[in-house]
Amino acid sequence: MSEWSTPLRGVNTTVAHNARVWNYWLGGKDHYEVDRQVGEHIHSMFPLIADVARADRGFLKRAVAHLAGEVGIRQYLDIGTGLPSADNTHQVAQQIAPESHVVYVDNDPLVLTHARALLTSSAKGRTDYVEADARHTEEILQAASRTLNFQQPMAVMLLGILNFIQDTGQARDIVRRLIGAIPSGSYVVISHPTTELDGEANREAMAFWNKNATPPITARGHDDIAGFVEGLELVEPGIVSCARWHNPDPSEPSVPQYGLIARKP
């Protein structure tokens, strides 16, 4: 665990923050005491949360490996990066295709500080970092165009970020604006918590989170999540627990977190 006594400038250490608590659940070191306290309390209410965090990270790895390997995608726009951990988007993509370009987007100063220090590209590829809120799609797209070619297919990664957009209509508009900016043959990757898939216990835990941490979170069901990619072609097996998406290990428990990849025709 980190023993940070002096917070980075702009980092509020009096309120738990999702990126740091998520890092704690993943076994990382980039968190403060308030994050550990909230993380432990959430875990006591919803013991599956650590499995959710690991499953979400595993889904990212398998999704990027599929896109980079089987599909041949060489550009990635990763919105809601979170703190660097194992198997980050550029690491997975560039291990398969070293020339891959990745743009990370987040609005947390701690995330951006670590991203710039740790998320370094291969010699043949490129990574870049954009400080922006997910709601500010035009700002994101303009900044990402410095690194990504929007005339060529790419993947937009939205893992564990749409759940922080409380209004479903607004979340859907964000996804539609992003989809509208990418060419045919591009992909959208989404993971999102739910109270379905035996996740009813998640409801109480989320209520505690919204009173004691930031940003506030919301769960959504299958139909709402399907609405995010309406008009796109779902990659098999469709919208499933992220732990089940292309996972060859049948022993990994299913988790109440949906995962999907969809292609823009």
C-alpha cells in the first residue's frame, strides 16, 4: 500500500475516488487511507467487487487481444483510463502489433500523472494522454486526432466509465457522438456494472458509494446497455458478463458486470 503523506496537487484525499479504490481492489499501491476504508467497506457489503475488478481487467486484455490480433485494429481511444495496472491497452495491443497507437483519456490528476510516467509506447507505436471529462466528446476527439487517424478504423474503449454518467440519455448521446466520429469497420468496447447477473447486492453497495465517494455511480440493465450500441453489429457472444466474454477459463466466476464489443458497419 502507498504511504503517501503529501498528496499530488489537485488531488482530494478526503474523499474516496473511483480510480484509487479500483486500484486498491486490483491489489495496486496507488491509493490513500480514505480509499482503502471505503474499498474495504464496499467489499464487506459486496464481496464480489474484487472479482468484478479483476474480471473487468481480464476483459480489457481479451478484448484488445481480439481486436489487435484477429481483427487487425491498430488505433485505440481509451476513455476513462484509470490508474495504470497490468495489461494496459497499449501494452496488450503493442505486444501483438508494436505499431499500434493509443490515446488515453481521463480527468483525474493522479491518473494523468501516473499515465505520463508509466504508459510508455513501444518504439514503433505511440501513446498520448488527454485530460478531459468523458462528457466533453468534441474536446476528446479534437485532441485525439493529433495521434489517431479518424479516416482509419479504430476501437473506442469505454470500460467502467458510462456508469458514472447518471442520465442514460446523456450517456447514450456520448456514445453516439463517439460512434459518429469513427469510420466504418471501427469498434466500441463497453463494460458496465449491473444489478442483473445475480448482482442485487450491488445495489446497496452503490448507494453507500454514492454517499461516501466520488464520482457517483449507477447500474444499468441489459436493455439500456444494448441501447448504447443500437445500429452496430455485436461481436459474439454479445452482451454477457465480462468474465464470460471470450474467456477460455470456465472456472472464473461470472460477475455482475456486462461486457461487449460492437462493430460499426
